[in-house]
Amino acid sequence: MAAVVNKELCTACGSCASVCPVDAIAVNEKAEVDADTCIDCGTCVDECPVKAITV
């Protein structure tokens, strides 16, 4: 199961995208995870300062 972003909590800071080892996260208005690319490593979960991402 791919990482999921809580859009209400996401501040679009880009921290998650900067640490994703497979570039599965794009940040525009909010972070978005490409479920087909995500490898469920949890790196983005640990990096998110507002805890907006779960795996």
C-alpha cells in the first residue's frame, strides 16, 4: 500500500519529496504520492514535519 497524504494537514513544504528515494512524490498545491511508484519505505512519513503522511 502506498503512502497517503492527508490534504488537510499538508503544508506543501516539499520535505517528503526531497527525501523520497524513488521520486514518487510531487508537490503542487499539496503533496501527491504516485501509488505505482511508491515502495512503502516510510521515509516520507518520518520526514513530514506536520505528520500528514501515513503508510
